[in-house]
Amino acid sequence: IKISTTPFFIEGYNYDDYRKAMGLLVLDGGEGFGSGFLISSDGYIMTCEHCTTAEKITFVKDDDKSEYEATVIYKNADFDIAILKIEAQNMPFLTITDSNRPLKVGTEVVILGYPSGTDINVNVSAFEGKIANIDKVRNAYQTDAIATHGSSGGAFISKKDGIVYGVLRAGYKDAGINIATDIRNLLQKADTDISIEY
């Protein structure tokens, strides 16, 4: 998978722009939902592994509600991350980090994801907060940005540079935190024949 290091959206994070690269994952015709985001112009999508267990996955692009059948090309249950592919070209996309440096505690972030039980006519939501902790053992960020259930697979974005540093993985409402998988160089380290080239 070849990923451009040149951002598609050159002015950084802006909800109205970034939502164009987001999509609702409809599982088995509506039995479940998740979130995903385009990471290349030719239709590669990043999401959570637990959002890819359905036999049929449909990617509904947020801005125009166009629908695409998605194929799982890679998944890693240990990190709860997956990559899908749709047949499309010239798509807007979010830039994922190619840095070895993690974000710092206190960094302002935004999560883009969908509320639970949504339908294809609902737009993606933005949840803002800060990084509360970095879990190096689990390769994850903890944030106080409280995304709703159904946002799993959503983009975890640094507000400062507009770069995606993680994928939303799980939430603990009672504790007031959400967990995002740190995707820095994750695929290059994974035991897989799929790698990202910048």
C-alpha cells in the first residue's frame, strides 16, 4: 500500500474537509455499524479489526452517501486494526503519521466517528479532547475525548498538524476515557506481507 506523505487537505484539520474522507461501515446490511477512514486516493480504508467480522461490509462515504462494497485485505486482532479496500479512484484521504515520535500527554486531539445505531443519513461526529496517557505496553493512547459507542474504527487526529496517529479502539464511559491504537509504523512491524510505503 503506497501512502502519500503530502496531505490531501493542505490546511490541516477542518471538519468540513475531513469528513469527506470518512465513512460509515454497515455490517451485513445493518446488523452492526462501525467507522472507517480513507488513507489513500485509490480506496484503502483503515478501521478496527472487530468492525470487520461481518460477511458483507459496505463503506458509506460521509459527504455524498455513496456506497462501496469493501474487502478486508489485512487485519490484526492483537492491535485491533484492519485495512479494507474499495474499488475507487481519486478519493480524498487522511494522512497517517510516518513519524517514530509518539504524541505527548496533553496534546489536543479530535476523534471522527459515528454514533451507535446510526443510519446512512447521519453525518460523522467530532469528539475533542486531550491525550491523558500513553500505554506503551498496549501500543495505545488514552484520551478524555468521549466518543460514542459505534465510533470504533474512527480516526484519532492531532488537531495541531491534522495527521492521523491512531484508530479508535474502545471506550470506557464510566472512567471517562477512550483508547486509540497507536498506528506509528504498525504495519511495518507486523508479521504480514502488507506494508505501507511513504
